[in-house]
Amino acid sequence: MPDLAQPAELRRERIVERVRDDGILRVAEAAAEFGVSEVTIRTDLTQLEAAGLVRRVHGSALPALGVPREEPVERVSARDAAVKRAIGRRAAALVPNGASILLDVGSTTLAVARALVERAQRSDLDELVVVTNGLTIALELEEAVPRITVVLTGGTLRPLQHSLVDPGASESLAGLHVDLAILGCNGIADDGRISNLNLAEAEVKRAMIAASAARVVVADTSKLGERHLGAIGSAGPGTTIVTAGTWTAAAAVTSAALAAAGARVLRADA
């Protein structure tokens, strides 16, 4: 049922997500989905086009040219698998016995989940509680139960990442306080801004940061120096970044800037 009281800003965020996820959004469909008039949707699209977030065509909206599109987690997981595996193992090594952690969705955090299972199977990890909003993550961790206790957040299913998002996910995190949040992202800029392509995912990541004492961000080197739509947080004291991949000049510049801001940068393949 459409949310008739949805604020314009939130509605426009959802419109951008729909366009990026589906590749096209028709004005009539959007009006029905969001419970507003087609005139209102056209006004939204005009503003979003001016901001460079969508392209308007007759009766529809398309993704803006040059804006990266999010891909299904299955497709991305197969890409740079060795890099993700190195990051996953290095990040998993930071988790102590008896800890409570939040584990985010994504292909690199899936590699972290696999590495946690490896540790548990060789009796190197016990009494770990993992709270996740990822269905794929939870199924991966199931093999290590009962050494690892797996807790799923509530929320609304987002098929592209098999994730649970709002409404529901952030509310289920609000009463938690864990030792560590392990998060994925699409970009970490030189000024420390951590960001994500999808706004719904970014919203849950922010709630995870708020519910944790410390955080680990897992990202291959191609994401260093990148900025995307949804802000997650800022890398500084209390943030560890685990990375791997081709060490370019741009990656080195971003790494140095992050370290200067107080973040710890670990190269998993160094």
C-alpha cells in the first residue's frame, strides 16, 4: 500500500533507487506506487534530472549516463574472488572469541562470513554472535552453528542483495550495542566519506555504525577515492579499513589521507 505521508525527499530517494535497480521507471507506475499524482512525479523527475541522478524520457525515467549501476551479489562475488578472499580472511582475523558483531551485506562481507566459518571449523573461533541483515550471509554462517550464533534483523526484503532494509531493519538495530560492525561499501573518498550506491542499503549501514563500538570497512582498492550517492559515515578514529588489490597511485593517496584522519588501513595482500 502506498505511503501517502511519505516526505518528498524520501520519495525522491526511492525513485532513484527504483530507476537504478530496474533500469526504467514509468511516471504512471511511480504515481501509483508512491500514492501521488503524475504531476508530482514529473516534478520529482525534473529535480532529480537537474541533480544528475536520472534521465527523463517521454513518460519515464532512465539511469543517468555515467552513473554506475548496482549489480546482483552473485555476479559481483565471482569478480576478483582472490582479492575478496584475502580481505575476508584479514577482516575475520580481527574478530576475537566471545565477540558480538554486525555483518553487513555484499560480496566482500560474504567473503568475511566464509572466513569466520573457516576459523570456527578449525576451533579458532567460538562463542561469536553475528547479527546480519543478509540472507546469503546468514545461510553461509549456518554451517558454523553453534560456535557462531546467527541473528537476522527484521526488515523488508531487497532481492538484488538478498538483504533486509527499511522499513524494519533500522528499527531492529536500534536497541543493539555490539563490539564491532563489519561493513561493505562502494566508495571511500580522500576526505573519509564512506558511501554506497543504494540509499536503502546506506540507511541500514548507518544504523549499524550507530549500534557498534568500532567498525571495520572492507573494500578493494578500486573503491578507494570513490564517492557515491548514499553517505554511510566518515572514516576516522575507531575505523579500520581492510583492503586488497592493485595498489595504484590514487589508492596510495587515499590511504595516506585516511591514515592522517586517524583511520587504520590494513592491506590484506601486502
